Amino acid sequence: MPKSTKYLLIGSTEAYCGKSATILGLSYQLQQKSLDIAYGKPLGICSNKSLDSLVEEDVQFITTSLNLPENRIAPTMLSLDEMTVQKRLQGLDKTDYQKSLAQRYSQMQFGDLVLLEGPGNLEEGTLFDLSLLQVAEVVDASVLLVARYKSLLSVEPLISAKQLIGDRLIGVVINDIPTEQLPVANTTMRSFLEQQSIPVLGLLPKSDVLRSVSVSELANQLNAEVLCRSDRLDLMVESLAIGAMNVNAAVKYFNKRRNMAVVTGGDRVEIQQAALETSTHCLILTGQLPPPAFILNRAEELEIPILSVDLDTLTTVEIINRAFGNVRLHEPIKVQCIRHFMAEHFDIARLLSLLDFNRAAALQ
């Protein structure tokens, strides 16, 4: 690897912890400090229907958001899908991916710092010798781990990771911390991890905006028919409400929520009407029963999309909840939000110091 370039591998203890968000916010700060950065994802997850394309949507989104030129995009070595796994298991793919990684990356000049997005967890990629630690060793990278806060026991996977990764672990970011848990996270949790030689570089509060899902994404996940306002599928849904009670109870329930998706039966016209008059960003009707014309007309006036799904309520709710858990960052409001959060809650000066950038002081 070229000695002048440093590598920072951003990993996580489990999938959907916020690696991409961390990279977006961190990259923005680094660019503000005039650092010449590059980005790549050695092990991709194939979400593109085209199997000949190794560049997944997230990579394209991040490189576009950061306005990176072609020579600042590190190549993806392999895209993980059913076919590539089968070939490896059957012995049809005997590629030495570590050798390929070393060769490809050593041939490129990447500037000051390469941010590499790691696999979904510490084990993913092991089948191809491209796990987090294996990639870190090949490119001689420092590792920044991102973890989602669940309770104070969220320290356990980080301790385990430290034992595995050792001195390459340069620090951790813990996100999605409920407001009421921030004080204990900032004192008890931070203090304990620091004593274990695990620098805590960021503690990020929970955000409804970052957890939100666009109506477009919900329509896609539910395979829904859009009955009206297909021009407003960019609306962001922050919460889910199920309209299965009587209308008086529903109104009280709806009034306590904001920017919600309301799931109710196509025959529950009074619930649909109540939902449209509260903070609803999307009405999802089950049972494939079309709503009456006055509901459609009112939704048109209020610019609220109505989706129709060929699913029962339970399945619909399960899919929506899963979508909330696996949110992506492809909306501008989320990019702005993560930049703000990282600027406020991430210690960029300490990271630069830990990475041993001699210019760190001058860059501040």
C-alpha cells in the first residue's frame, strides 16, 4: 500500500447500525478540513438487478453525495449474493481475494485518507477472506466501529470486538441513543469503554428523521398500488399507526403521533377520514377495497398519498416495521441531519490525532 495514504475501515457489530450515515457525516467534516479523501466498499451487497454490476446503490449514492472523482473511488472486489456464495461453497470460485485486494488497492493513488465501508458484521465476508479484520490487515487500516445503542449491555459486543481487532480499533461511534439514556451513556458507558482502551468518538442521539422511511420506499416494499398523489411519495414517514379501533379512540391515538403511516382496512371509511385530518403522510389500505371518491378527493386536496396493498394488516405492519429497522439514507433531509449530528456529536479532532495526521492541528 502507498505509505502516504491512510486507511480507515468503518465497521459494525451488526447490520444496519449506521455505517453509511457515519461515513457521510464524517466525510463531510474531513472535506471541510481540506483532506483529500477516497471511499470504497471492498465487499458489496448486490441490490442491483444487473449481476454484471458490482457497484451497489449505496456506493453510488455516497460517491455522488461526496462529489468524488473516479480516481477517489476504491473498487469493490466482490458482491455478495446467492450465486457468488454458491460458487465459493462448491469450489468453483478459488480466487485469492486478499491478494486481489492488495494488488488493486496498491496500484491506485488515493490521496490523504481512504474511508472503507466494512461488511455487515465482524463475521460477514469470512467465506471469501474479506471479513472486517482480514480487510483491515491487508490494507493496514485502522478500524472505527459503529454500534446501535440498545441498553448499557451494548458495551459487550464492543468489548468482544476489541479482543478480536486489538490495537487496530481506533474508536467507536454509538448511535440511536434515546434522549433519556444520553446522560448515562455519556458518563457510565463512555468511562467504562475508555478504561478498556476503546476511544468513544461519538455518542449520537436517536433521531426520528434518520429512522424515517419515504412513502416511495414503503410502496416499493409493500408492492403497493398508488391510488393518489404519486407526486408526493417523497414524504417521510416517522411512525406507524394501525386503525383497528373505533373512530373516537382512533382520533385520540392519531393526535399523539406525527408524520405517520396509517394502516387500516379498505372498508374502514370513518378511520380513513379521521387519519386524513391528522398528521398523516400516507394512508395504507388493506384488503384491496377501493376507498370512496370523497376520501380520494380529500387526500388529493391534502396531498396525502393513498396506497392499496394485497396483504392482511399483520403482514403489512411487519413489512413496514422491517423497513423502519433497515432505513437507507437516500433522502436529502437525512443527509443534512447526519451532517448536523456528526458535526455536533463526533470528535473529529481526536480522530485525526488518533490517525496520526501530522497536519491535524493545522487543519482545525
